[in-house]
Amino acid sequence: AENAAPDDATRETVRAAIREITAAAFARDGAETDRFVEAYMKDGIGPDEWKGITVELGLGRIMEDGPRFREQSRMAVLDSALREMAGRNNRANNVELGALISRTARSIINGCPVQPPADGRSILEKTRTWKNIRSALEKDLASCASIISLLPGNPASLDQVHTLYKNPDMLEAAFTVSLNDAVRGVTAGNKSSGEKRPAGFALEIPPVTGYRAALDEMHKMRKALVLSVTGREDRQFFDDLKKRFDAVIARHTAGTKQHFFREEEKLRRRAEGAPAAFNEREFHAAKLMFGSIISLLDECGNKSVALVSLVSSSKKIASGEIVALSRHRARRDREYLEHLAGLVSECAGLPATHDPESVKRFTAACDRTASLFAFAGALPAPDTLRRPFLTRQDGIIMKELAAGHTAAVRTLKGGISAARGRLLRETASLSLIHISEPT
């Protein structure tokens, strides 16, 4: 467990799982999906997680293939031992027979190559390391879909969108560019004709420029927020944030809105039959454009709230999910340790022999169980990033879960120690009997 490193089979198992989940979430071409998968395997899965996957796939293979392997090994040992006994005319005392079986078993087991699990994917899905990775991956993909909807027309590939998601400052910058492009599309015709103003009644057309200041202020607000939200923001926070953006829009556009209203009142008060304003058509076109800008600013405010909410959500985890992941971890870790304890007990229950090598290997194997207990024996408390999201009730559940796991692990450790001691005592007893036997 200390030096576990993923081999090609392990990486391919994980690669196939990520590709399947990604393809189910996004209808992208194969090359783009593959780029995302490779990027996620490199940056989305850390060294400790790769180590955990490698260890758990190995343990899972032992648990699933163990019964079949043991039965095949028994048959092979029996067949080999019978052939060797035949060469001795079936003559051997108990000590010689025990040594023969031990020697034959070691030879067969040592010559058996380690094979990757036949169905690595099914074992992967049971591991607690992958369960955490999968939960994070699915959350990331859902957030990427939200980002794509917030950045219509953005040509970024899926792996680039994921990079934006993991870097809120870059995401806000891309969002600002997208908004500015949309505003430019609406205001492209907002220019004075430059023609000489003719004599007669004219409407005063206000310059539509306040939107630029509104966009700048909203950008500053968004940038500060995406870098400061913690994930603990509630619904009221975002309702208030929407009001703040609305206030910014109103403050920078109210003067223009009032100006258009006053000019429309001039038109309304004109006597019937009076000459029309020579620029009435231009006035209505400008007012229509102003209305489009107001709608775009309102959309900008809504999307700004959505963006901040997205960044906030990326930093939070539901209390119930923390408990569910911890339950799964405790259950799976106990399965590993219970299987280990069962193997030790089974080996300790075999007829004791005078084969020193077998006893030496058994005791060394018992000593090495410490590394597995270090891997699966402790149920860690939520880290400092997750702890704030635990409710008080779930916090109590987590303490009970940790206490139960600790007690179970202590019992399993005691069982292994007792089995080791029992075999050593039986071996020592048989050695004394053998010494006292007449020659």
C-alpha cells in the first residue's frame, strides 16, 4: 500500500469510466471528449487518489478472485504432492508430508503471475476512492454545462470550460468578454448621423451611454464576489445580490429613461395637426435600442447572479453527501479488513508443521497487515473545507460512525494478533513434541 502506483490496466479502467460518464453528459466529438478525459486524469485525480484506486483495485481482485484462486491452488498442490509421493512409494511421516505440502504450495503460488482483475470496472465502482472521484466529476460536468449556457457562442472546448470552472477569475473574465460582445452587437448603430439639423420642431435624443458605466460596476462586483464566496451563501444572499445588480442598472440608466419620457410627453402634448418632429423616426429607433440595452443589462444582472451562484456551489457539498460518502468508506474499508482477518484466521487454522519457512512467511505477512490497517483503519473526519457544511445532526452521526468503525477495526486487529499467537504456540508445541520423540 505504501508504494502503490497505477499500472496501465488501472489507468485504462479509470479512463474508460471517465469517458463513459463524460459522453453521457455531453454530446461532443470523440477527440474533444478524449482531451477532457486525459486532462481530468492528469489534473482532476491527485497522487493519493491514484494510490487509493490502485490499492483498492488490487484488494477487490483478491476478494473477488480469491475463492477461485484458492480452490485452483488446492487442486494444483494436491496433484503435485500426490505425484511426488508416488515417487517415494507413498512413504512419508507427518512432518515430511507437511513439509512437502508447504514446499509445493510455495512453489505453485510463487509461480502464479499477478493478473489484473477480469472486470476492473465493476470492482472500481465499489471502491470508496472512485466513489469520491465520481461524485466530484459529475458535479464538475454539471457545472460545465451551466457555464456553457452562460457563455453562448463561446468556442471553448470541454477541457477549456473545465479549466474556467476551476479558475473563477478566468471564468469571470470570459463572462465579461461575452457580455461586452453582446452589448456591442446591440449598440453597433448608436452613432450620430452627423447631418446638419434642419429648422423646425425636433425631439432631443439623449445619448445612450450610461450602460457602459453599469457594465463596469457590475464587472467589479462580480469579480470581487467570485473570489470571495465560500459556498455557505444562502438563498437570501442571492436574492439580495439580484437587488444590488438591479440598483446598479437603475442608477446608471434612470437619467436616460427620464429623458426619453420627457420627450415623449412633448409629442403627446403637441396640438393635433401640428407639424411632426423632423427626427421622430430617429427618436423612436433610439428609444427602441435603449429598451434593448435595458433588457440586455437585466439579463446581465440575472446571469451575474447565476455566475456567482455557480462559483459558490463549486465550493460546497451537501451535509447528507458527506455522511453518505463516509458511510460507504467505512463499509468498504471494513470489507477489506474483514477479508484480511479471514485469510489470517484461515491460514492460522491450517495444520501446523515444522516447516520454518511457512511459519516465517506467515508471521511476516501478519506484520505487513499494518500497512493495510493504516490505509483502511481510520475513518478521517471531514477536512476543514467540508466541515462547515455538516449540520449539527449529521455531525453527531459522523462521530457515531467514526466510533463504530474504530471499535470494529480494534476487534479485527485483535483477531489477527490472536491468530498469529495461536499458530506460533501450536508450532512451538509441535517442535517440543518432535524433540522429545525417540530417534
